[in-house]
Amino acid sequence: MAAKQVCIIGSGNWGSAIAKVVGANATKYSTFENTVNMWVFEEMVNGRKLSEIINTEHENVKYLPGHKLPPNVVAVPDLLDAVKGADILIFVIPHQFVSRICDTIKGHIKMDALGMSLIKGVDEGPDGLKLISDVIREKLGITMTVLMGANLANEVADEKFCETTIGCKSKAHGPLLKELMQTQNFRVTVVEEADVVEICGALKNIVAVAAGFCDGLDYGENTKAAVIRLGLMEMIAFTRIFCTASPVSLATFLESCGVADLIATCYRGRNRKIAEAFTRTGKSIEELEKELLNGQKLQGPTTAAEVHQILKHKNQLER
């Protein structure tokens, strides 16, 4: 069987961290081509192109400073060049840019390519909820899987132990993706409830905003714990409303994608951090993104607005 070519679409904080994992495994296993393309949205950093810095210094000095990327991870600023010939496409970009990216690469990728979304968010569709993986699948016509979990990017890059969850509706793809992603310190569990895994990854950011408000208002740990518990209950209720094709198992919420990701995000994630700063300073979310996130985009407030519209559409706001 021919070795699989892997492409990572996105090179922010999380995209660069996952590139460390994927790059190392591509070298380790003959299942994969050694070279891993990583699409980089080109920008200038201290007078140099970011892609040039990554390819010469093997470090994303803007979004993951202090961490060396494997030399087989190649930064490619041209999106079509990056995805050309890829057998596995890993999507790790802000969810508001997904449609534009898919429209650009449509017709330029292998029709039998396998996609994996690491994007935490949801979209609005004519019937309410639209999962990001479904947006990609419908636009590109490829099979999609998802990866979510308690995976704070800097800790993954530091190779600190953590777990993650791959949601894969077809069991056949599970072993391949587990081999690509699993390391001694990045442990993978594969489950079939891919939609539940993905919804957890989106909704936990909303709860994290509420947790940040608790911190900013000095409400204390008991109140914050109550917010997290109630948030988890609402995540389960929301999932049961919208995942009607099959029963929703509580066991999936006990995987890394569920309660573990929720806890990590509510204590250390960027949504919590910005929500606390918003409460204490009164500055806008946009100002705080620039000041504290190095220009990266926050997902929680956007997802909250989208979920509100989805629930309103379904007359479920008071449930």
C-alpha cells in the first residue's frame, strides 16, 4: 500500500502543536509519507515571511514560540500547493474561515482524501445546527472525522501527557488515524459518536466564557464549579436535541472530548482568559484578542451567538 501524504491546513497555535505530533509520526511509521505539508497564512514577522522562518528555523515564532517543529514539516504559503496530492487533510483553522478555505481547494484535492477536523465551533444551517465537519464534507465531498479533547496547545507542544478523542463514524478509518496521532504522551481513544465529539468541542468554549466571568467577578471556586457542572448538563441536553439519528451515550461525555476538555478549558483556556479580562477591564473582545492572544480569534462568543440563533430557530431557548 502506498504511503499516505498528510497535509495540515492551518498553522496557528494548535495547528503548529499538532504538527509536532504528526511530523514525528510521519517519520516514525512507513504508513505515511515523510514530508508533511502545513499551509501557512503568509504574514510578515520582524521583516521576514513566516513560512520562511518556519522552514529555516523550524519554529513558528509567532504562534508557537519556543518549540521546534520536526524538519519534515514544511510550511507552504500557497494553499493549493499544500493540499496537492494529500491523502489525509487535517483542518485546524478558525471556524469562520472554513467555507472560504473549502471553496478555494474544491476540485484540487483527491476525491478519496480523508478529512479530520480539529476545529471547535458550529455553524448555522437552514434547519438549525450545522457541524463544521458537515460543512467540509458537503463542500468537498470527502469522508470526515474529528479530533477533540483536553489538549491545550502549549502543553501538547511541551509533550506533557494528555488524552484526546477521535470521532470516526466508520471503524475502518480508526486504526490509521490513531497511528497518525498517538504518541507516548498523546493518547488517543476512537469512538463512533463523531457528532457528539464535535459538539462537545464547540460547546465547552461557551461554558469557559462563563467560567471566566466567574473569575473576573471573584465569585470563587464553588460558583465556578457549579457553572461548569450546569454547563456540562446543558451540553448533554443540547446534544440530545440535535443528535437524533442514534441514541446519545453518556460514555462519550466521559471521554477526553467531554468532561476533560471542559475542565481544562474552564481553567486554562483562552476563552476563560479573555472573559476574565473582559470583566475586569471593560475592553472589547476585539481589543483583548489583539492584546492577549497575539491576534488569534476567540471561539466562545461567536459559538454562543450561533447556538442562541439555533435554539431560537427550534423554539428551545426556554428549555
